[in-house]
Amino acid sequence: MSEHQSIKTYVKDKFHIEKPIAITMWEFSWIERRWPGAGYEDWEQALTELKDRGYDAIRIDPFPHLLAKDPYKEWTLLPVWNVQDWGSQSINKIVLYDNLKNFLETCKRLKVKVALSTWFRIDEDRTLMEIKKPEDHGDIWVKTLDYIKEWGLIDNIFYLDLCNEFPLDCWAPFLKEAYGKEIERDSKEGLEWMKRAVAQVKKSYPDIPICFSFVEPFNNPDEDVSFADLLEPHIWMSQSSDYYDIVGYHYERFDDIGYDNLVKNGERVYREKPEYWNQCLIEQIHKVEEWSKRSGKPVITTECWGIVDYKDWPLLNWDWVMDLCEIGVKEAASTGRWIAMATSNFCGPQFRGMWREKEWHHKLTEVIHHSEIK
């Protein structure tokens, strides 16, 4: 964005929207969760229900490293966890070419914009480890966009997130092998990787907005994000505080102990001092607001606002989680820096306890739609 260009003009020209929109994350569930009762067996139904709740866009994983390698192969995916309701809890198989094409066509027909991201799902051959340098990372996305352009669907792509929550090792393990160590996103190596990967994609697709999504910390409003067209921070109360440490949840991926502790402690800990936990979330939102102002970048958040991990489970109630999410939506909307936001990271048909609350979704998507880009 140029020095003399207003953010409203920039957003209109770059993102083709004039008002903030409501977006949600369907990551890799859109193709993995297609067994009976998993939520995405009928894409027409799932997307229609999404529109009925007031949402305008989704963020999904097109598996760019697998699509670029062989779009027609039946890929065997290994589970990234067995305790969560995103994606598969066990081994699964997918074929990408026709499925991605058909899904994106359905989105366009139903007027649902699509943001592309990737969690770099691991297949049995560990294809993602073939990424050795930033240009490899950029190239797989160029090949993915080439297919989408060939299908006549490129105009429905909202933006491109080159890697979910960069540079977390669970989503980008090839980085540790490339550099021989774990890297931070604002390190020399992290910045070099992001800048070179973005530049590689921009050579072929200069008009598509590009970013890397991040998780906290967001304490440095001067962090270099010059390579990105937007900020995509993922913001939760539970990551903005010591909440999970008190509850006893530590992101266990193949052990129920984390959810057992959420059952015993999660809601109780929140209700003992809700004002404190709410304020932790609000302060984090304003850190991102300041980052946006200092960098001149608009904000999109697709994973938020209460706690990171949750699901339909014995004794886990949704009401307090939805209350937290409502606080997050209203606070972020009031800043004028968000051009798209989610109501939570549980807005999908597999999370039935939240999905069924249509009035709640309508209320919050209306808040988003009536907010301003300041």
C-alpha cells in the first residue's frame, strides 16, 4: 500500500471488498471429513448452511505440496491428532484434482469466497520434506494456482496464506531440516524464508493478496511484515494468558488427558474471574490493532477468540465459549482494522453444539458486516 493510499481504497482494489466480511476455517476437513456424519459429505448442503448463517468466505487447505506433486494420485494421509475434530482422527485417503475443482466450483456458484492456506498434511511418503528452500515453497503454490486458473476459478480466491501459523514445527517441519535448527518467524532465517517464498509466488500471481498466518506473540508493532499484503494473526484468550496452564491443557494430540482437564477445569476456571480472562483477550486484540496501524496492513483473523481446542464432548458446554467469541468479534470490529474475521475456529458442521446456534451466528456475522474499515 502506498503512503498516500487510504486503507479503504487499498482493500477495495486488492481484496475486491468494500466492507468487512465474515470468514471461517474449514482447513483440511472439507475433503477429509466425508464419512457418514462427519459434516462435509454434501458440500452443497454444508456451504448452503454456512451462507444461511451469514458467512461470506472460507479458508481451506488445497494440499499444495501434494497437488503439485501428483494431482491424480490417491494420497494416504497420516493423522495429525486423534483427539480433535478437525480433519481425520485416523489414516485417510484423498484424491485432489476433481475434488478440489468441484469444491471450488460449488463455492463460486454459491458466492463463497475462498482463502487458501496449508497445514502441510503429512502423507505416508512425507512429501512435504521435499521442500528444501523458499523457492520450493513458492513453486508448489504457483502450480496450485495454475490449476485453479485453468479451471476458471482464480477470481474467487480471496487471499493466499503460504503456511498456517508459520513457522510452527507441527505445520512446517521442513524448516528445521533446511536450517538445522528451529527458527522464529522474526529471525533472520524466518524473514528470509517468507520474503523469498512470497517473491516466488508474486512473479506469477502479483495481484493475489499473500501472507503467512501467525500465532502470538504480537508484542512488536515494528515487526517486519513488508513482504505481506495483510496480517493474519490467530488470537485466543487462552494463548494470551496463563489460562491453559491453570486448566492443565497442553495441546495433547494423541492423549485424552488435555480434554479430561478441560472437562474438570475449563469452564470453572473461566467463570471464577471472567473479567480477567476477557481483558486478556481484549488486550491481545489491541496489540494487533497497533501492529496493523504501524505496519499499514489490514487484518484478517480466521482462528479465534476464546480457546484454541474444543469439541462436543461430555460436560463441555458451548455457552461460555460463545460468550468469549462475541466479546472478541465486537472488540475487533470496533477497531476498524479487520477486513474479515471469523466468529471462532469451530464454525463448521462437525462442531454441532455451535453449528446449531443459527441465531448466534446471525448476530455476530451482522456485527462483522456492519463494522467499518477505518
